[in-house]
Amino acid sequence: MNPVARGIIIYLFLMLVFRLSGKRTLANTTPFEFVLLLIISEVTQQALVGQDFSITSSMVLILTLIATDLFFSIIKTRFPLFEKVSEGTPMILAMHGKPLKQRMKKTRVSEDDILEAARSIHGLERMEQIKYAVLEIDGSISIIPEGDEGK
């Protein structure tokens, strides 16, 4: 198979897999997930180059992957719906001190994750002190404390 086609197929496949695996997967990697990423990179390398270890093929693949990434970044800026589908949107996980369990389960975020963000960002100790906890697109958790109007 043509290296350009292999590069585009692998790029799209990996973007889909990482998108389906959730936002928190890449934001806070555990040692297990780090090892998994290393293994994925090795398998990806084998799928991309196959038996062709030439420098020319490697350069073509690098250019293909960068061009594919640039192409999708242009598409995301021109079509906001595509960006929402590919990147996701921020999601409220707790509101006025109450965890939204269904959303937390869907995103695989625990109350402990929210409280850890609240402690590290604002020094908050209890869920009741949180007005909103928001899972951002990049996987981080933003905390808006209660009584933080107009600040």
C-alpha cells in the first residue's frame, strides 16, 4: 500500500481511537497508559513503514502526517461543527455542590478528581464549595467556587 494512504489511514484511526477513549485519557496518564502509548507507537511505526525503512519513505510519511494534521486544523476553523465532533465541548460535571453522576460516569471522572482540582486550584476542601466543575476540552478540570460572582 502507498505510504501516503497508510499515513492518512493510521492518522484517522488513531484520532478516532483517542477521541472515543475520552478526554481524561491523555490529560492524566497513568504508568499503564504510558506503556500502552509506547506499545501503540511501536505498532503504528510498523504499520506505517512495513518493510520499507528508507529515509525517503520516512520523509514522505512525516510530510503526510503533518499535511493531514494541517488539513484537519483548517477544516476545524472553517466548520465549527466538525471541531465540536472531533474535539468535543466542555462538560459541566458538578453544579452548586452536587456531582452530576451520569456525566461523571460517561467521562470516567470521579469525585476525587474534581476535589483534587478544587484543592489544587482554589484550596477548596468540600464539594459544597464548588459552584461549577467543568471538564475542559483538553481534559483538565476547571473549578468555579461558590460565591465567585463577577470575579
